[in-house]
Amino acid sequence: MTLYILAISGMRFGEAMGLTWSDIDFDRQVFKVENTWDYSDSEDFADTKNNQSIREIPFNDDVATVLQDFKKHHWKENDQQRVLFGASNRATNTALKRMVGRDVHPHTLRHTYASYLIFKEVPVASISKLLGHKSMVITLKVYAHQFEKMKEKHHTEVRDVLTDIH
């Protein structure tokens, strides 16, 4: 479930670990990222990386079904009501490497999420907010290579617009 949530939300590992059931709004279909889990030091809830990291991340009916099934059949009750209680960074890292057959890390799923949104032409301002970046400049810098890949497609669109003007 840890890899699934990371992949469909773009959350940082600590944010996903800090997710509680009250942070999942099934009616509005959003994850509310309001804190993080300090898995390496205090092993307790902690503040997010920055104020912009406090955000909502949408999900769809399919994700809601998976989450509800997980809660009903696999989730283990814990004092903090954390969704991903018991998952460690090391175990998650090992599982992901085993699944893809190469040296990748859970943070790679965050980049994959962002790259997918870029290719689906979600506006950069929206992607930046979904990732909890301090500014759009960070998003543009981190994903500049992805935007470069879109250049030729956008050139074609500009040519089409110019043709319409003529």
C-alpha cells in the first residue's frame, strides 16, 4: 500500500507515513497533507517541509475503492491511526527495487507522478501546488528536462495557431 499511495499522490515518503484516516476525505476525494512522520528521529508526527507542503491531493473512485478495501481487509489498528503504520523507508526501498529490477528509490515515484502530470499537460502552477513546492520555479527547475521533451509538440501547436491567424 505504501508504494501505491506514493505513486498515485506524489507525496514525500514522510508525508505518506504521516497520513491518517482522518486525512483522507472520501467525500471530496482528497488526501489532506497537514503533517509528516519523522521516521528517522523522533518517530512521531512533525511539521511539513514548508507551509506550501500543507495541501490537498485529489484521487479518484478507483483509488477510493483500493483504500477502503485496504482499511477493511489489511489495515492494522495503531495508536496514531496512521494508514501506513509499520512501513519503513528501507523496506519500501527494497520492495520497489525488487519490483522494477533496478536501483530506484521511493522518491522516484514522486518524480514519476509529476512527470506524468506534465505529459498530461496539467498546468505547472497546479503541479507545483500538488507537490507542495515552495514556488513554481522549483517545479520548473526540477522538471526542466520533461518540459524540454514537450517542446516539439508545443512548436506544432504554435504553428497551428499561426496557421489559424493567416
